[in-house]
Amino acid sequence: MKKILLTTASLFFCLVICFAAIEGLAGKWSGSIKTPDGNDIDLTYIFKVDGAKLTGTAISQGIEIPIDSGKVNGNEFKFSVTNPDGVTIPHKGKYLGDSVSIDLDYQGTNFHSTLKRVDK
């Protein structure tokens, strides 16, 4: 009986810690990507986390785009944005505490960025 109770309590605390960690993703994050022609494009994301749901806004070149289909799983997350030209850009990322590692696929070209927190 003690073993079952201890195992259940351990699993519960692991789950609580996972949700607490990903809640730290909420806030404003910035970084940049380098285009194939060598230009830097600044990126800013404002993430909102509600359980396993991720919402918010992506901002680049003065254009704000809502985050679609956002999901979190542990410290990993994914979402997409659809730019004004109708191109859907899937994103995958990992929350690392003091930074966010993010990969995006723009029409078959993969980009990576490390985002830093702008504020909480």
C-alpha cells in the first residue's frame, strides 16, 4: 500500500513540475533568423499558456500574426502562423528556462533561432 501511495505521489509531483516549467514559457521572447541571402529578420513572440494550449502573437517586420494550433507537451511546444500572403509556417520549439530554441519551416526552408526573454 505504501509503495502505491509513494508512486502515485511521485507521478503527481512530476506532472505538477512539468506544468510549472512550461508555464514559464508565457511572456515575450525575441530573436532573429538569417535568410539564405545573409539578411537578419527579427522575430518576437508573445506566448500565452493555458494548460496544454499555446496561444499568442508572432511579430516580424512590423506585422503581428496570431498563433494557431498551439500545443505544449512537457517543455516542448508547436504552433503555426499564417502570414498575410496565406503561407502557413509551422514552428516547433523547446523551452529551456532562460531561452527558447525554435525551428520554423518556411515553404520547405528550415530556420532555427534561439529566443531570449524580453519580459515576463
